[in-house]
Amino acid sequence: MKINKSFFQLKTILVGILLFQFHIGFSQEEKNSKLYKTIMSRDSLLFKVGFNTCDVSQFENLLSNNFEFYHDKDSIQDKALFLKNIRKGLCSSTKTYQARRDLVEGSTEIYPLAKNGVLYGALQIGIHQFFEPSPGQKDKFGSTARFTHLWILENGVWKLRRSLSYDHQDVNTVGTKSSIFDNDPEIEKWLKQNNVPTLGIGIINNGKLQQIKVFGELKKGFTAPYNTIWNVASLTKPVTAMVALKLASLGKWDLDEPLYKYWTDPDIANDPNTKLLTTRIILSHQTGFLNWRYMNESGKLDFKFKPGTKYQYSGEGFEYLRKALEKKFHKKLDQLADELILKPLKMSDTKFIWNDITDVSRYATNYDNKGIAYEPTRNKTANAADDLLTTIGDYGTFLCSVMNSDGLSKKVFDDMTSHQVETKKNKYFGLGFEIYDLGNNDYALSHGGADKGVQTIVLLLPKTKQGLIIFTNVDDGYKVYEKIVNHYLGENGKKIIEIETK
């Protein structure tokens, strides 16, 4: 076979196949379907066995004789050249360590290919990350890439016919100079020194979730998996905010319509300020409510100032919005979130209600700073402001969607990222997110979560399409934030910390 190294041809092939994938009109396979499981089993043989253990026979058996490999940073290769390069490079007898490939959780999509109703192939799309260790640094992250695989049934056997590997991002595209974050054992040691039981980090680059790292233990003796489930406290609020903002973008909800038309809390029914409450005022924390009504001596909800005149962080405001949304749409908040966010983004591990958790054994137990475990909060109904259960992978997917303004009109996205109210110098609330003014027309979006045994924070840099997720499960987990933010966000991270600590 003649090998053409033209990048233009490679780009044409990539675009053509992706357009073909869009054009075929088949629905994406569900994860429990026979085809999905079949293709994922082939993927496992190819990478978990073939790549990760250097069993070249797996490549020989799974690759079609007509196999072609397209790489955005290398030449086009046929089967013979591909196997030769595998033996000389990845599986060279002179190597003393083994590279590893992992799929990014939730990134895989599989589409059937058929002619006249007869299945003949499948397209597999996903994101994978590669760990390229060196002596003394087992599991050092190397790069991430998108891939498209064309699987074909040849004489009843699934074979990989085409492999496209593109959008490679190496570890040097984010972060700063080498530190403990390049050495997993050092991070584990650092966490123990700081009495942080579990740490989750998600890294977003170029608008995509690039890397997931989880360290520590769920509880004593149980290593935390990459898909650990966390209570993220107030990181619930951005999800609720996006429900309202997506409805507004669809023309089904007005951010400035008074909410008394749908809901009035009995505690404030006779207060004229009630008629001033709007979604915009709630999402920017200008309701006049305390965080929670139990903080009042009376235990009842009341106004501390006229709505829309100044800032006061309030979970009560978000619960007020929930009740208004539920009254108008005759659906619970978790149902609205499922329809608008969770199902479209395939966030299968994200739940508002404890009993809906897919796998309780993956839950990160929450601790005080003396190492005593708290009982988990077991919500039976959705809370708009608190106690969302999610993973780094799911929440990272959500944040990428926010950053890329998926499902938002330009006006709504502009409103979301505009300064609605100042909270301190160079810091504001937009709609659902805090905004740091970084200078030079640059900004960061942020939100945090804090509760018993919960400290979480997310940061997004929309101009550079970067982001960072930090989850911890201990009262004082915030003490590890600064080092992580400085490492992964560099100068912008330093600016954020400077604004926060002034």
C-alpha cells in the first residue's frame, strides 16, 4: 500500500469520516446494548491487554489486513508499518517500564453502521489518556488524545479497519514547572501530611476534560477509584442555574419575570419585597435572604434588605427558584436537570437524591479535621443549593459544556458571565458563577462548595478554554487548593489567589 504523508489528505479523511458519522442517521448505542459491549470488549483486548501489557499478538489478531492508522503528529501507517513501530517503540525489548492507556470515563460513543438493515460495522469515538512512566515516576501522565475507530465485521469477526488519533495534548500544555504533581507517590505523601483522606483533580484544556486524577482512600483500606462519587455541597448551585439558563435560552423561562406568579413562600407572603424576586436576582445572590432561614432567631424566611440592591449569598434563594420552576413546569428539579443536562451529557453518576446513586461503594466518606467520619446526607428530594452527588468525570463534562455555552443563547451566556453584583475588589457574581477580573479583558468563572466533610472548588478560564476541578472530603480540604491552583493554572491561578486573599 502506498503511504501518503500529506497532512491535507489526513485532515480531509478525518473530516470526511466524522461527517459520514453524522450523516448516517443512526442513534448512539446505549451502554447496555450488545453492540456497545462487543466493541468495548474489543477495545479492552486492544489496549488493556495489547497496549498496556505489550502483547503484540492482540494487535495482530484484532487489526484488519487493510488496517490504516492516521495520526495528527506522525505519518499514516498500514498494518505492517504500525506493527513494526509498535515493536520498535512501545514494546521495544530495551524498555524497562510500560506505558498505559486509559479511556476517559464517559467519553466513549458507539454508532452502528448498516446497509439495508444489516449491521456491517461500528464507529467508536472517545478520549483516551496515556501514562508514560519513567524510572521513579510510575503512572506519570503523558498526554491525552481524541480517537475515532472504524470497526468492520469481516467474515463474522470484528476487525479494526481504521484508527484516527488526533487533538493530542501533552502534559506541558497546562500547568507550570515540574512539581509533586508529576509524581503520584509524592501527592499521596503530601495528602497524608495534610490529613486529606481523598483528593480528586480534573484538568480541562482546550475546552475538553483532559485528565482525571483521584488520590487517597474512600475509607480506611479502600483505595479511591477515578470514578469516586462525591458530595459536592454548593457546586449543586451551578447545575440548578444552568437548568434555568437553558430554559431561558429555549424561550420557556424569563430571567426577569417576578417569581410570585409561580411561587410565594408563606413566610414572606405579606411582604411587598416578594414581588421583586426574579431568577436574575436569585442567581446573582441579591435576594436579601440569609443563607438559610434557620439562621434567623424566628426560624422563618425574611428580607434583610430590598432585593436587587446588594449581595448576600443565599441557598434559600436557590430553593425558592426550585419551587417556582417546579410549579411552572409540573416537574421536579431532578427531572428537569435530567432532561436538560444530565442525560444529554451522559452524566450517569450525577444524582440529587441519595437512593439514586449508581454505586454507593464508590462514595467518598466525609471527615472532620480529626479524622472522624460524618454520616452522609441522604436527601430524599432534590435540593437546588446543596448535596449534589457526582464524579470528577461527570462534573468536568458539565463544566466543559458551560464553558462552550452548549444550549445557551449568546444573550444568556453574556448575562451569565457579566458582572451582576460586586462581592469584593475584582470579584463579582454573574448568574450562577462567581467572576474574577484578571485584567486585560480576561476573567475566570468559579464556584465553591463547603459543608461538613466537604470542600470543593471549580475554576474556568473561558478565554483560554482551561479549567480545574478540586474535590476533597474533609472539613479543611481548602488548605490544599493554593498549591494545586498555582501548578495547573500558572499566572492566572496566582491572580485568582491574590484576589481571594486580599
